Amino acid sequence: MKRLLAALGLALTLGLSAAPPVYAVQPDEVLSDAGLEARARAISVNLRCPVCQNESIDESHAEIARDLRLLVRERLVAGDTDEQAVDFIVARYGEYVLLNPRASGMNAILWGAAPAFFLVALGVAIIAIRRRSRAEVAAPLTDAEKRRLDDLLGKD
């Protein structure tokens, strides 16, 4: 019975992990031009839903995500390039809407902070290990110190 439950759990886990992502794009949002629709999907996969926070607007069912998907499609139909459409959205909502923020300006500090902190921590660890290996070993107890310790511990 335990093996059956384990096998069922494994099958369920593998089945769920292999499931394709669920897109929230409604049929009335889809563009008739397949090329423009593919571009719109490629853009909206990389834009964050302001409500859902770590979900792309392509996956989110929030109203704002729908509005952003429609706005991307409007910009593409108007003749914008992919970069222009993304820049338009970023200009209105800020870089927060980018799932992969640009590494420029103040973001460059954030991009560089993690490796810098790692290198500092590595340096501190190396220094600590070297100091520990160079530390002097305490001298063994003298006979008088051993007797005093035995007296304190109550050993005879």
C-alpha cells in the first residue's frame, strides 16, 4: 500500500511539473496577424503583472495584466518595434514591470551587490581560516595546575 501511494505521489508530482504553463490571453485579445501575435506573446512573457508581482502579464488573470496585454498589442499594431513597445510600458509603469530588469543606472548597483558581497564574505572566511590555523596551541597544564584542577573538581 505504501509503495502504491509513493508511486501515485511520484506520478502526480511528475505530471504537474510537466504541465504546460496556463496563459491568460483571452480569444478577443489575440491579433489576426500571427507574426504580430507571436511578437506580442514574446513581449508579454517578459513583463511583470503589477498585481501578481512574480507572474508575467501573459499568465496573469488580473485586469491590469489584460490592459497591459492590450496596450502591447496596440503599440505593435501602431508599428512600434518590440523595444519601443517595451519602452512605452516601462515609461508608464516603471522598470518594476520588467521581469528581468535592465543592468543600468541604479540597477547596476543591485546587479553588482551580490557578487561583491560574495567576494567580501569569501575574503573574510579565508582570513578567519588562516588566523585559526596560525593560532598558537595553549601550553599543557603544569603539575601544580593539574592538582589544583583535580581539587576543584573533587577528584582524588
